Amino acid sequence: MALVEVELPPEAFDEDWQPAPDSCLVIRAPGMDTLKVPLSAERPTLDDVSLWEWSGSAYDEGAEAAEWFSAYFGKPSRLVRFKEMSPIPFYFSMVSFAMISSLLLITENCMCFICFAETEIRPTDPNYAQGYKLTFTDCFPFLIASQGSLDALNELLKEPVAINRFRPNILVDGCHPYSEDLWKTLKINKLTFEGVKWCYRCKLPTIDQERGIFGTEPTETMLTFRSGEVIRPSDKNKKRVYFGQYLVCKESVSAKGNGRILKVGDPVYVLQTYPSSNEAPA
């Protein structure tokens, strides 16, 4: 999945953009013809779609996409889109990675993610962020990390890794390494974000995103200084490795009109911090 590349029309990141009849999501992978998924076509609904704790219905992106992914993965697969009323409520040009958060790839035994306002509802974990919603993102709609944290990690590794190992959709620079751990409230442009939970890492950071090859780093090194046992002595999940923090946006439900765009170079203002690592949610 690391080798699948996706591309939206450049104008899709303009405010109030609506897809034209010829607007497509372009998907590429090694050894495959380019797949174009129309963004304005009406799609049938597929029931019994599930992701972690959530289940519901989604739009089926059609036979061509299903055949493409089935051939690439070597197992029956379908591409579905979260049921939406209008396209992409927030627009980001901060960091661009391989997937966009309202498409979900369903295979026989795994799910991978490729934002749209929804008619289905998938709430965030109320233990950390009550009253917020997300689509086919992992746990929360935003993940922040810093270049300083990546640079500090790379100083300890024999071979440096790129930020795409961690897939934040907000990447900041100019702060001390891992200072984002303690950010409770921050402002970017006209939007207020709340830090709700550290991101503990699965095997994804150990996959070379250019070659799709598994390894042991950077997790092996991070266990020595970024595990719960080291940075959160009271944490019962002592072997979890943390990098980055999940966020929610306070204006995500009510924001309309101007001011809903984040751009590369926008200043980040930290308004509140947690007193210590043990008091930050994880």
C-alpha cells in the first residue's frame, strides 16, 4: 500500500471547490495502468462497511476501481467513499501523502485508507474528544508532528527516515524536539486545534515508503527513549512507542466561508500546554 500514489486536481484545495464532470482522483502504482476515479459521478451504496469499531454504508467507487485494486493486491478488493453531502470540508497543503481520508480500500482481510462532509456518522473516541466526527481517517481527523522531532530521531538512526513514515497531515518546524507532546491548544490561521491524544505507533513506520519493504527501524531505536516505559512511567502500556499527537479542530462543525484553509508557512501559536508528559493524554 505504501507504493500507491494518489493525486487530486490542484483546484480541489481551493476554498468552496466543487468537482466538475471531468474531475478525477488519479491513482498510480508500480506495474499498473493509471486509475482515474470520477469525483462527481453518482455511486451506489455498499452496506456492511466496517473500520475499527465503526460499521455503516459507503459509496462504491465501481467495478473499474475494484478490478484495479484486486489485480494489484492479488485478492478481491473494493474502493468505497464515505457517504458525504458536499466535498472536502477542510483544505490542506501542509503535507501531501499517499492517501486522502474519505476513501477506504476494502480487501479480504485488511483495510487501508485513501475529507468529505458525511451523511453517515463516525464519532471520535468520546474518552478523548467528545462530539467530534471523522470519516475514514484512523482515529482522529488530524495528526501533528514536528520536523524537530524527526531530526532528533534521525540523529540516532544509522539510516535516516522521512516524515512519510509517520504520515502527519500537519507538519510544523521551528520548535524543540517532541515539544508537540505537550501542546493542549493551538491556533493556526483562524482555526483552533485541541491536542487530544498521543499517537502510538503500529508497524507502519518500519515500512520503507519508497520500496514497500519492512524493517525494524525506527521503532527499535524509539523503544529506548519514546516508549511509555521511558516517557510515561505511570503508563500501563509501557511498550507503546509514541510519535506525534492527534488533534481535533474546534471549528470543524461550524466553520463556514473564509479562513478554513491551512497553507504551508502558516504560523502556529501554542496557547496552552499540558504540565507534563504524565498529564498529557495518551
